[in-house]
Amino acid sequence: MEFGVGSVLEGKVTGITKFGAFVSLPEGKSGLVHISEIAYTYVNDVKDYLQEGQEVKVKVINVDDSGRINLSIKKAQDPPQRPAAAPRSSGRGERPVGFAGQRKPAEPQTFEDRLKQFMASSDSKLSELKMNEKRGSRRGGRK
């Protein structure tokens, strides 16, 4: 059985170091789960999450030229659900309030919407700067 990148396997933790854990795989192979690939949260000590002899589900994330297998426990699982962001409010049970009591427009939801808004704002500011530059050069002129 060839262990290709993306394969999800069952293995057993055979050793724990300060930088990760070694996992035995089928066919007598073994791989390393780096400390950053153990959990979706910050891992200070590998021993807080894993024990020698523990059965784990791992995903192959890389096989280098010398045959070393890099594994991930967190990528073999679904990512945890993020809590829904609490809506920001002015404290009066309504939408957020901007300067001088003006209501802010609803924020764009997608990256594309945000990019369009940024580009429009950027174009507007550039046009304004160019107009002010032209006006300033007519008044004072160059010396």
C-alpha cells in the first residue's frame, strides 16, 4: 500500500517528543505528527493531547524525497465550528451607529463584495486626489 498525500490512516503513537509525535502506520512504516498538526488549538505540550500507545486517525500531508512521512491529526478531522459572531450594536437594540448618529450600511458578507467596496472607495479617493492636485497647481503654479 502506497501512502499518498491526502490518505487518511489509522496508526498508533509510538513516541512523543517536544516537537511532535511519531506514529506507526500499516506495513511497518512510521511518520511524524508535528506539534502544529495535533489540534486546531495551540498545543504547548504534546503530552497534553497524546499518549504512547494511543490509536489515532492521521492524514498524510507530505512525503519527502527521502521517504519521511509527515502526518496531521487535525486535518484528519473536521474543523471545529466557529461560534457565530455577536452583532455589534450601539447598546440601544439597533444596528451600529456611525458619526453624528448616522446608521452604518450593512457590511458586505463576501470577499468579493468587500473587494468591490474597497476598489470603489480607492478609485473615488484617487480621483479626488488628482482633482485636488490639478486645482493646486493652477492656483500657485510652479516657480
